[in-house]
Amino acid sequence: MHRKSLMQQPHAPRALDRGALLSVVAPMFNEHANAEAFVSETLAALDAFSERCRTELVLVDDGSWDGTGEQLDRWAADRSGQVRVVHLARNFGHAAAVTAGLEHARGDLIILMDADLQDDPAAFEAFLREWEAGYDVVYAERSSRKENPLLRLLFWGFYRSFSWMANMAAPLDAGNFALMDRRVVKQLLAFSERNRYLPGLRAWVGFRQTGVPVPRRARPDRRGRVGVRGLWTLGMNAIFSFSYVPLFVFRIAGVLSLGLSAAVLLYALYLNFFAGAQVQGWALQLCATAFLGGINLFGIGLLGEYIARIYDEVKGRPIYVVERVVD
Ligand code: UDP
Ligand code: MG
């Protein structure tokens, strides 16, 4: 298990500098109904930090057509210098909007959250406390979900199978809602990968990470903007970006099939030469089918090995990330 264990040791405790900037980044797509409540709630939470650091709110309007963009612009005018709105040219989807937001945030600490009131700004305080305790990434562990039981079961199953398949340590029940240190965000922005599963990339980067339990609130309008298809794509991105298990299944199936073919052949030889029995036609047929099937599957498994290597090269992830050099 040591290969997958999460590094949990914090740095030495640190204090937040008064001049430091705390950014909150939120993507929004057709959130007209929630935008007012979200922005005022989040700004109120940020105002509570005004004694301790500077704050900003970066809102990404991901091609909304319900007036969300104009609504956000009014906030930006109201709170100029604190609220910034990034309008994307069309709807590019949640992951792209998040990337745009991270690129436009200037904070030394950056909190990423959804703008649908599911992520509770009350968690900021706990996030900051863990950062001060020496963690670079503090993610929300969804201690309770308000979605329907089937969706909850699917999420539960997804996080567990992902963590088993992934070729790195991945926290369970952690989504996008998290505080990240600037140096983690800098690494995330350096990834050239197209299909991004942010919780996975965030875990991949490393540094000192920890989770705090944060109950996930219900979406007031109960209709996720990402939708079932979007969640499916996200799950696929997660698995295919961080696991080669699906490719290597063929190799295992091939080996099993070749093994079966050899076992049947030995059994047939034994029957023929030692038991003096007539070898049945089915045995030879099974032997041949299993052999050919096995060779095929094994070949696909070999191709998989090359594809996995090509894919690794194409993704072009950094080979390592330096935390610090001591001399
Ligand atoms: N969102 C976005 N672009 C999209 C879909 C969603 O910016 O194409 C935003 C959405 O407004 C919300 C966040 O991403 O702030 C999460 O979306 P949603 O609540 O639908 O995701 P879920 O909670 O269902 O995973
Ligand atoms: Mg949501």
C-alpha cells in the first residue's frame, strides 16, 4: 500500500501575511437564479478576512445566456478592484472555465468552488487554518451529499474504483472545492493536458495535502448544469488520464486464456497416453480456441503497453515537481 499512501506531513506552521492575497475562483454557467445569493454570500465570507489579508473574487461566466454575465458585471462595477469577471466566448464546460479562472486569479492562496451554493463558504475558515498549519492543498471531503441515493452510490463507487485504479494516491470523496497554495496552482497551469480531471491533477502535483470534512449543501434549483453526460465524461477523463488498468485487462485475459489452452492440451495428452482413453473432439477444439483467443488478447495487451507509453509521452506531464532545494 505504501506506493499509494498520501503524503500527509505538513510544513512548519506559518502565519498569513497581511499583504497576502486570497482569491476565490468560481465558474458559472446559467446561474442567474443563484448568482445574487452566491456572490453576496461569498463576499460576506471574504469580508470576514479583511483584517487578515487582501481578498478577490474571480468569476468565470462560461458562456451563459440567461443574463448571469450582466449580473456579474454589475457586481464587478460595485466592487471594482475586488470582483473580476472573465467572460468566455461560449460555453466551454466546467473544467475549461475552472482553468480560465485559475489563470486569472492573482492570489497567493486560491480557493476554487462551485457557484451553485453547494460549496459552503463557511469552510474557508477551516481551509485557512490548515494552510496555516502548513498544508499547501486543503480539499473538502464531502462528508454528506444531498443528491439522490442512486447518484450518491455512483459517486461513492466512482471515487473508490478510481482510487484503486489510479497510478497515484488519490483522496476519496474530494471534488474541486479546495484551497491551493500559489505554487500548486502554478504547477496545475503548466499542464498542457486537454482532458483535465482537476482533483486528479491536484493530487498528482503533490506537496502537502490534507482534507477537511465539509457537508455538501443541496443545489437550490436541483438541476446540475454539468448533467449525467458531463459527469460520465469527467469520470472517463479521470480514469483514462490516471490509469492503464483498462488496457492491461486484455493482457491478463490473454494470459488466462493461454493457460486454459495449455491445461486442456496437457489433460488431453494425459488421457491419450496414460489413461488410454479416446480424446474427445471438444477438448481439441477448446484447446485451439483458447490458444487463438489467448494469442489475440495477449497481442492487444502488448499494443496496449505501447499505447500507454505513447499516451504518457503525449501528455507531457512534468517528470517531477521540486518542492524546495536546501543548500
Ligand atoms: N458550470 C460551468 N460550465 C458548465 C457547467 C457548469 O461553469 O458547462 C459551473 C456551474 O455553474 C457550477 C459549477 O460549474 O458553478 C458546477 O456545476 P454543477 O453544479 O452542474 O456540477 P455538479 O455539482 O452537478 O457536479
Ligand atoms: Mg453542483
